[in-house]
Amino acid sequence: MQQVIPMLVLGESPAPHTAKWDVRLRTPCALTRVAGEGELQKAIDAALAESDTLLLVGGFGGEDLPSFTLLSQMLSQSLLMDESNLSLRLVGEEQNAGAVLSAKGVRIYACSALPARREEMLEEIQRHVRPKAAPNPENPWLPAPPPEPTELAPTESQPPPAPPVRQTAPRPRKISLKPLLTVLVSACLAFCIGAGYLVYYAADTGLQEARAREVQALYTPTPEQDDPQGEDTPQGEGNAQGEDNAPRGGDGVLQKFRALRAFNSDCVGWLSIPGAGINLPVMLEPTNTYYLTHDVQRNKSRFGALFLDSGNQVSRAGQSANLAIFGHDTKNGSMFGQLRRYRELEFYRENAVIQFDTLYAQQRWVVFAVFITNASPVQDYGYVFEWREQSAAAPENIESFAQALKKRSILNTGVDVRPGDRLLSLTTCTYEIKQGRLVVCARALREGEAPPDTRRAELNPAPLYPAAWYVNYGGRKPD
């Protein structure tokens, strides 16, 4: 059976001479007129259900033919695929001569109703569209063989046929080993590269752990920090900035930071979360990029170091009311590689209280929100929720800001936030959406306050996510 190519004629354009197309393509065309853009999607769906080739004829660039962008959207919807996988190619010297949209073996030819433009598109289509051969009655899977020539009887002017040539046995066909060798070499090469990467990764991880131990040896925490939950420490002791009995120098810097500061003056604090494998210094420098690729010893490192946002302040006079610490999400669980576990209810209940000390103050903090947000406006209709603003922690704003954080939180922790509280956020990458960020928010324990009862925490049944989350996983973002 010959292939029948659907031809859609759009709008009020005069119908092309289909017989001419049939002859040129040596394939019949089935013409259908489409009244307007609203009916075009249905017509394309119906045509592509019957054929892998579609002709689209109209006044190219006029009102009766939509733009390439809309045609691409319609084709991607019909094929249930992303527009980025479509191919678009213009045909002819001028931009409005014609175009070919293709994907998954399907081709749509769109051209102007002008005869000259149709000729250019006909030549283009002829390169790809060919009539199907008639089936072979002896073998339906093969095309029909060419007809045998008619035998003529010998005459006086026609010499007798030559005697048949003796057929020799065919030579055995040599089997080429080149493809097999190519596959084997490629497999060996891939194995060597993979094994080499694993060896490098293991060595690099070991080096990073050794360097971390060297840095930890420079830091001498006070005894009460051995238990960040504070079970052996009277409640409230050392919670208020500057109101602790830890030894410090004349400049107000806590004695335990002396050796570390002498080693690297960018160090401004120390974060300790034993349950998440975090016991590391926190750096502060003006660019917000250096410690993405360098460790505390200033060596190049893909693990980087923990660092405060460059807009934060840590000084003897005081510190920012809304501190923000950043770190890499690593495969080996170092840095902030285990921060994702705060999305688990049991982990939160056991690790709700963390310790973050600055050069001038020892402080315990309680986590009150854990959420996923976007770093790029593309993932949320042009909006980025900014959790690092200092003004958000101002007494007149902090309660509404805390409500915005809790609305996004994966957990309902039950921890309150009041005017005068100081905030701390721990931020790393997450991969549920493009350029996603996982943020763990905490507030400082108030003077004399016991850690809240974490047993009342529960999962939030409907946290607010960026729009990209709902695109990936279903549902609709609430207003």
C-alpha cells in the first residue's frame, strides 16, 4: 500500500494543486482544510497518528499560519516530548520561504501558499519522501524483484547465446574482528577511567579528612561544647552573647580560637552538629566564592569550606541578626553532605539543637524550619525567596518572616520566634529542582531557656515550594 501524506491547508489561502504534489512526490496526498489556529492542534494530532510526514501549507508569515514557536509547541504536545528535542530548519534563501520541524522520525513541512515557495518545499520533500515498494509475493518481508528480461529466439543476424559459464564455489567470507576489538578497547578504556576516578576520589577524600583533623587540632572547645544538647550544662549558661565564663583575650576573642586565627585570619566561628558529622570552622571573606574551591588551609579543594555570607558581620561590638552559613552538599557526607537528613522527622528530633560559636560569643541554636527554595528566578515565575536579608530579622519584621519560613518548612517544629531573636541559616545545594537550595533555619536559645520539646514536631502535609517543584512532581502552587 502506498504511503498517503496528510496535507493541511490553513486559513483562507487558495488550495494548492494536489495533483501536482502527487506527481512530483510519487505519493498521494490527502488534503484537509483547517479553518483557524484553534483547530490546528487537533488536525496535527490526527495527521501524526496516521503518518510520520505532514505537509502544512498556508500564507507563510500571514495570519493563517502560526509562528515557528507555536508550531514547535504543537508538535511537542502531539509527540509528548520536550521542545528542546525538536529540530527546526529554514528552507530557501529568504526566512519566510519554508521550514522543516522534525523529531522522533516525524517531519512537518511548513511553506507559503505562493507557487514559487511551494516549488522550493517540493524539492526539499523529494529528498526524504519516497514511495514504498510493492511486496514480494514469495517473501512479504522483501521488496518485489525486478522483472525478468524476455528471451528472444536466435536469428541469422543474432548470434546464438554463449555457453553457460561454469560457476565456481564462493570464497568463504572473512569475518572482521575490528568492530569487536573497538568495543573491547572502548570498554577497557571506560573501566580504566572509572577505576582511576574512584582511586582519585578515595585519595582526595582521605586527604580532605586528614586536613580536617589538622584544623580540628588547632581548636580547643570548652568542656560544655562536648555535648551540644547541653544535658550537663545548666540551662542558659553561655547563651547570651558575651555573658559566659569562657577564657578570652584582651580583644574579646575567645581563647579557643587563638591558634586557628593565627593559622587563618578568615576564621570567625565554629559549627558543631555531631549527628550530621559537622565539626568545622566557619570562614568569612568578601567575595562569597573563594571557599567554594579552597579549604581552610587555602589549598585548592572541590570540598571547599564552610563560610558565612559576605554581607554578615562578626565583631566585638556584635554580630548580624540573620547569619547565613554555606557549604557543599558532598557525596562522602562531609561539609553539609548530611544536612539533607533534617528533612527526616526522627533525625530532626535528635539533632534540633546545634552549636555555633563566633570569635566573641558561645551560642546554642534550635532549628525551627527546613525548606527547599530556588536560587534562580526562572524556577519560580521570576521570584526568589530571600532568606538572608538582615531587615527580615528586625524586631518589627521577624514574626512575619518566621511565618514565611514555616509556611515553606517540610517540618512543623512548633518552635516559636519572637522579636529580639537572632537567626542562623545553614544552606547547601539540593537537586529536586534546577539550582535548588536546602535551607535549615535556627534561632538562638534565649537566656535561661531550656531546649524545646522536639517530640511534638511533625511533617508539614503541604509545604510551599517554588513553582518548578510542582512542574516536576505534580500539583499546583497555591497563590
